[in-house]
Amino acid sequence: MEEKKWYVVNTYSGHENKVKEKLEMRASSMNMEDKICRVIVPEETVKETKDGVEKEKVKKLFPGYILVEMVMTDEAWFVVRNTPGVTGFIGSSGKGAKPTPLQPYEVENILNNMGISRIDINSELNVGDKIKIVDGPFVGMEGTVESIDLENKIINALVDLFGQETSIEVELSQIDKA
């Protein structure tokens, strides 16, 4: 099975939420939920003081762009490209070339600001799953999930360290499913 990756999709500015809804509806009606997984409008809540009154306002981090987690097949690519309001993918040279996905650390930064994890912990990660460490002092190692601390976004994994099975603590941002 091909891997899910995150892509940046260009939309008409101000239409990000409408495009997100349309894309989710199309993915559902065309039975593409296994290929088009998550659609996110990157935004943050900022506090603004106006006339001495503090208000919270949701601000788009990248106006005119949404993030789509998907398996890049011809069919999924077609569905996203042809969703009303989508003007294209970032990282595609055009001429039918498929776009380049975001790097895990790029996605991690954006999603962490929104309080979302790159790995959908509730459905994608379980004790006993094999993981690959992609960042930090143990980069390149593989291990098995021993425990998951959702609150602190940390997992304990068993890795082979100098021929011995050793339990290490890694942040969710430092792992990928193997």
C-alpha cells in the first residue's frame, strides 16, 4: 500500500473552508476516504484588543491554501484537482507532473501550532505497532510501541540498542509508522 503524505493545495483566497467541505464530500461520495484522508485549513486563534476589549479571532496561517493528507494515486490526484475552488497543488511543475509532498517536519510544525498530531494517534498508532524514528538522537532506528502518552505527545518504544532491547522515550513528532 502506498503511503499517505501531506500536500499543499492552492484554493481561491477566502474559500478555504468551502473547498475543505467540498473535498471531504467528494472523497466520501466517490469512496476515496482511504486515499484522501484528512483535509485541514491551517489556522490559529489570536487574541486582539480593540477599544479595550480582548477578543479571540481565528486567523488563517496561509490564506488561499489547505493541507490534504492523501495517498497520491492518479484517481485521488484527479479528485482533488477537480474539486471546485481548487486552483492547483504547490510543488507541481505542471505538465501532468505530480506534486512533491511536504516533509514530515514541515507538517509537524504547522499541525503542532494547531494542536493536531501528524500521526492520527487514535486510529493509526497502537501498542505493539512498528515505528521508525525520523528525528532526534535515535534517528534511523526502528522499534515497537510500548506505551502512548497522549497528553504529552510522547511514546515509549522498544529498540535494539547494542544488541539489547531497550525502552526509549520519543516525541510523536520524531516517529513515523514503519
